[in-house]
Amino acid sequence: MTIVYKFKNNLYINLTNRCTNRCIFCNQKILEKYVSTKLFLEREPSAEEVLNELLLKLKQTQPNEIVFCGFGEPLLRLPEVMKILKELKKIYPGIPTRLNTNGQAMIYYPKRNVASGLKKAGLNKISISVNALNANEYLKLCRPRFGKITFNMVIRFVKTCKNEGLFTQISFVDYGINKEKCKKFAEKLGVEVLLRNYIHL
């Protein structure tokens, strides 16, 4: 199974198949074809397994970034993310790290400041998939497990990440979106915006 994979000039860490959204534009088979890698995990790897695999690949390539992003939601495995980040920063402090997330960490961990913990562990950048401009749109597009409260909690997490000093970006899949409204939405939050192409191979 693929724990660490190369795509373009980055190395990606694939931690879990689990996700708390069922986005209507998410197709795992298409994603695997797009990155030319089998991403489905037979089991979830330990932090040690990830680090061993990552260190082997770092001897062979110098990536622009190391990114937590696979099939599922990496923050469902927060302890492993934190451990990997801390070890990476000890060994390769110069390589930037990024985490792609659905931004629901404040629902998973209501008593923790996840953004602060990630910053202290060494995360450089967080990319939060917002994909909608309001709660109703989010429900239709992302079909979150936690229902209508989810969108507002995601936006709270965006603001918290920014306030903690993490370089924060929100992303939208180009699935019938109004690009100008998305840009203005990000501007209002004071964060960067990424408009992702809808992959339909």
C-alpha cells in the first residue's frame, strides 16, 4: 500500500481512507488515476512507518513541500500528524510542510486548540477545503457527517489558523462555483484562496 507518494514536485503523506464528508465531486478512482498511484490503504500506517518511508524517499528526492494529503482526512489522525511533523522538523527543518484538511478539527477535538498545536509542531501552511459560500451550499456539496453546524465550524477553524500565525489558504473545487465571489469571500477572511480544477478524467 502507498503511504508516501510523489506528485509533481511534492511528497504526499497518505494517512487514512476515513473522511467525515461525502463530497459529490470526490471520486477516489479518478483521483488515483490523476496522481498515477494506488491510494487505498489496507490499514492505517503508524507514525513510525510513515517516517521510515518518508526518510527513504527524501534520500532520493528534494521536494518543494511535504504535504499531508491522501484519500481521507489527515486530522482524524492528529497524534500521528503531530509526531511526524515534530520529527520532520528536527531532521529536515528547511523543507516546508503543508496539510490539506476539510477544516472540521474543532468538531473532532472541541477541547483542543488544534491550530496552535500544528503551528508549534512545525506546520508551515494549512489548506482548508471550504468549497461553498454558506451552510446550505456546503450541505449539498460536501454532505458532512455533522450536519448544518459544520460550515460555521469550518470557518471558525479558518479564522483560528490565521490568528495562530499559520499561513492559511481556503480552497474551492470548481464545481459550478462563482470564482469572483470565492475570491471576495477569502479576501474578507484575510486568507489566500485556491480554485481547484474539478477532475473528471
